[in-house]
Amino acid sequence: MMAKILVVDDEADLELLVKQKFRRKIRENLYEFVFAHNGIEALERLAENPDIDIVLSDINMPEMDGLTLLTRLPAANPLIKAVMVSAYGDMENIRMAMNRGAFDFVCKPVNFEDLELTMDKTVLHVQQLRETMKAIKENNILKMYVDENVLNFMTHKEFEHSLLANETLDATVMFIDICGFTAISEHLPANTVVQLINKLFDLMVKEIIAQKGHVDKFMGDAVMAVFRGDYHLDRAIDVALAIREQFKTAEEIALEGKVFTPQISVGINAGEMVSGNIGSASLRRLDYTVIGDSVNLAQRLQSAAQPGQIVISEEVYERAKESFNCQRIGEVNLKNKAKAVMIYEVVD
């Protein structure tokens, strides 16, 4: 990887000397040099070349000296490192340079072998810093795509040895669909569709988080959420009621001559399900989710729900009827269910 180096010195013959001493590495594209004659010019070169790795700077220069330049480098490029190359090699100047942020100090007259080792060490340090910053940035981006439960699971030391591990648990699954959104999205620009659905999703997610549920996935214009722990069913129903109330008070959305009234249909089911990584270890593509008949039924209940309805199974009704006002809808035939299923609606 090529190292880009800014040399700051007011000696007129230094540029030629540097090019001579490092001609082989310049020819092999290992070093690229940029030159400036004082601190002010150095800041201009840094603005023009944001990919500069390190600065080699003298101390005594006109207009702006090297020690002042050191104090200005963090604002110009917070990752860049400076090596001071100066005849003022007394302890006072060395300490002042280091206290102002110098990475290293080389005394004149310059031993170019020692300077080359110092440059390589400094360049390596800067490149490692850049790799670290890149990893942090990528990690922060990936966190937006990965649920917190997955991140917590990944911190377990047995994670790498149990990629396909799973557990059986009793939990509640909820599917929330934005009614009529597909129809209106056909008439809107893609960017407008994304902005609108993200706004509606954010409204749902805030309620889910408030009741300590977690979003398992976003599916088109629907959300799948899972609730575990104490009173997981009650918390899920509370979320559904809160979201429905929010949508009731939401204003109509007028876009491109189309009017859209936000409404949701919800399916909720509770019971035993399997939680874990579903996918292919060979492909290294896994989805940390829940599966099972209870999950499938929740999705089918949502499909049977009308706009504004929160639909539950009879088993869930028996568990929730003491806490919530529910009404029987009747028996319905659900996809992949051999027998008709009795369903109920949560009123309040």
C-alpha cells in the first residue's frame, strides 16, 4: 500500500534530497511525497490531499513554525501523525513537540535509514487507525440491521461453536401489517414510499421497545415482533392497542394526488416456539428468529384481520380475557390449517 507523505521544510534543497534518497520506493509506488515550505502551506496541502498519511515537519520555519502546525493538524485531519525532523533536538523542544501531538522526533543531520524506519512505523500506525475507524463505522452501520438480541447472543463465547444452536421457549409473536399500503405504493416514487413506510415503522417500533419487545424483522409493509419474559402476552396486546390508537389519530397522508389513511391489522399468538439461528452455516447467512406452529398461526391471524382489528386465537383469548375486553369473531379457515379456527378480536 502506498504511503503519502507531506514534507514541510523551508530548506530549498530538501525536496531534491528526499527524492534522491527515496527514489527506489518512489519508483515502486511505495512512497509519494508532497512538499510545503511552512506551516501555512502545509495546511493548504492537507486540504488538497486528504489521503496524506504522515507529516515530516521542521520546527523553525517562516510564517508558521512546526510546533504551531502540530496544534493545527487535528482539525485538518484527526488521524494524521507528524514526525518532527529538526536540528533543535534538545530535550525542551522534543518534550514540547511530543506534548503538542508529535508521534516521533528525528534530529538533523538526518540519518535516512533511521528516518525510513520511523516513517514506516508511523505510516503503519496511521493505517491501523484508519482500519479501526473503518471497522467502527461498519459496525455502527451493521448494528442498524441486527437486532439487539442477536448482538447479545454474539457476545457469548460459545457463539462461534454453536452457530445453529437453538432453544425452545414460551413467547408471544405479533404481526402488524399496514393496510392498503401496497396499493398506494404503486402510484408513488420509490423514495417517497421508503420515507413514508419508515415513518410508520418508527411509530410501531417505539411502542414495541417501550414494552420490552424486539423487532424480529421487517417484511415489506409488515413488522414481526417477539415478546419474551413475564407477562409477554399482555405486553404484546398492550403494544397492539397503543399502535392502533396512534394510527386512529394519525392524519390522512396526501401524496401525488392520492390520499392514504394509515390503518393496521394485527395477529397475535402465544405459545411454544423455537428460537435460534436459521439458515446456512456454509453460506454464513443466518437469521436469528423464532419458528414453529405458534408463529405460523400468528401470521395467519394477521391475514384474517380486517383494518383496525387485533385478532387472537381461542387459546390466547382464554389467557387474555381477564385483562382485556375481547369479542368473538367466529370460525375461519386459515391457510395450511386443516380445521376451521375460532378467532377473537381484542377491543380494549
